[in-house]
Amino acid sequence: MQDLRDERLQIMLTPEELSLIDDFRYERRMPTRAAAVRELLRMGLAAQGADGDGSRSSHYGVFDRGPHGHKPSDSGREEGDA
């Protein structure tokens, strides 16, 4: 069976995230970073039951960005402002 991959996905990673992916890849003797990322996606989707649960991409990251990280789009508004 031929593995068809006709979609390209480009993502930006921090050096720390890339290092973790490389560690995962080398520990499992995977041939490429792409193979490692596909396996991590497969594992993550399987662990979550692959059903949409309303999560946002900002909920996911390898590292906590702290209190000044991802802020809601309405941050800085006074209560009652519209």
C-alpha cells in the first residue's frame, strides 16, 4: 500500500521544542523529523480519542509561557467595556 502525503504542514518551533522532537526521534531510531512529528501527532490524537473537544491551539505547548504569555484578545479592557 502506497503512503500518500499530498498536504504540507509548516510549523514554527522553539529551539527547546525542536530538541525534544529530536530526542524523541533518536531514542526511537526514526529516519526523519517528519516521521517523528507524525508519530507524535498519531500518539496525541489516539490519547485524546481523536475527537474535537473545543481546545484551542494556544492550549498546547511544550513549555509554560507564564503569566505574560497567551493573553485573551480582550485583555486590557475594563469590566463592562464593549
